Amino acid sequence: MTSEELAGCMMTNPVVVRRTMAGLREAGFVRSAKGHGGGWEIACDLSAVTLKDVYDALGAPQLMAMGIHLESPACLVEQTVNRSLTTAFAEAEALLIDRLRTVSLAQLADDFRAHVAAHKRNLERKP
Amino acid sequence: MTSEELAGCMMTNPVVVRRTMAGLREAGFVRSAKGHGGGWEIACDLSAVTLKDVYDALGAPQLMAMGIHLESPACLVEQTVNRSLTTAFAEAEALLIDRLRTVSLAQLADDFRAHVAAHKRNLERKP
DNA sequence: CTTCATGTAACTTACGATGTTACAAGACTC
DNA sequence: GAGTCTTGTAACATCGTAAGTTACATGAAG
């Protein structure tokens, strides 16, 4: 698929698609080809790549909205709160990342296909 | 303390302080007084109020930076990812909130005082 | 009645994420 | 080789939200 097509699917812009996909390409999960007939294709075993891999490929962005802003703030009150919550935030993040590790792209694809099939059956029954 | 003084401590603006403290006042954790000699004072038993209470009083803002944006998006791919991660996000959030529940303001105050005392001893030893 | 404080609405600023434009470079077709 | 299609990327624009600011009404103390 071209960036243009993908952008259409996601209601966004081709350049945004390229920017995002760049991370996945560098990780080797997709390939891109320039020129006529070019575009994007999958370049990995979907059952071998997890959401954690994708998350990392996209630059491992912040998962927590709050959390620790400064490692060692000058403010003693802030230091106190940090001491009381750093491990809590770390644990919550670790839990989440562990879950990302358990979901492979192949699983997602299977689940997706199953739901699409169910959706189609539904449409046929009540037309 | 006045909003002005508090703002000075936090390197921010008195109005921002009032905005934020408004939540704590409605929850009954602090009291405010207008006029000469007015300002803010604590109005609760610090050992009875936890960070979870404070979090709620501040409007329970988003803890997770990502998570589920739309409950039922039109996009079937988005639905698939949501199915695979809603519980994970919910669990991580629950874990965090449980930790907030375990920290009372009294604990924070004690820890704060202990560290301030240690800091002072340090200064006296090497002047 | 003057001064000092909060309460709040309205406006401004700052910033990051996203969207857009522009153009170079590579690949295919004719 | 000319023309066209596509990615790659830099530079700029837009948007939305959080924070800061201004302004003024209200109430309390001296």
C-alpha cells in the first residue's frame, strides 16, 4: 500500500504515515519502495513481532501521563513525593509493557479477521 | 500561607495556585480565608487523607498517556487493538491508584521532615 | 474606608503533536 | 531519456491544551 492509501485508511496525512512508518522500517518490520508501484509492505513474521517491539520501534514514548518529571528536583517536597511514587509508576509501566510483550501482530491479525468475518455474517443475515 | 507565597514556593502564579487548590478546598482538605491575614490552611487530618483522595479532588486526571481514545471507534483495526489492551491499561491504572491509596499525607510529611533534618545535619558537619 | 486576600472569568502565551507544503531522489513505463 | 509515480525529509503552519496573566468583584481585618 502507498502512504496515500494508508493515510486514507487512518484519516490522516501521507507524510504523517511516512514519519511513523520510518520507525517500523528501521526496525525491519516493514519495507518501503520508491517509484512506480512502490509503497509499503510487511517485512517480518507477524507471529514473531509483539506490540512491545512496535512500541520500541516507535521510540518508546511516554506511557504515563504524570510520573516523575525531574530526576532530582531542587524542591524537597517534590523529592518526597517522588520517593513515595517512583516505584509505583515503574511497576505500573512494567506491567503494561509486559502485556505489550504478550500480544503478537499475528494474534491481532487473527482477531481482526475473526471479527470481520462475524461482521459480514451479520450483514448477510439482516440485509 | 497566601496564594502568593505558595506560588513563590512552586515557581508559579498565584492564580494557578488558587485554581488548583479549589479542588482541595471543595474536598475539605484545605480551608481558605479572604481578606487581611487570609490565605490557606490545612483543614483535615493528614493521616486520614491519601494521595488517592488528593488525586480525586484534583479531578482524577488521565494517568495513562496513551490508552483507549474512543470507546467504540469506527475503525476495525483500532477496535482490535483496543480489545487486546483495554484490560492491560485498566490493570496498570488500578495498580497505580492502589498505590496512591497507600500513601497518606502524614507519611509524606514525616518523610519530608526526616529528610530536611538529615539535610541540616549534613550542612552543620561540613559548613 | 483602606488594605489585603481569595474567586473567577476572560484573555494571552507556550508548547507539543499533527498537518501541510515543497522538493530532492529513486524506480518504473513508454 | 522523458514523464510519472512514489518515498524521504526538511521546513513551515495549524490546532488544542495547559499554564500564565490581567482584571475586577467580593469579603475580612484594622
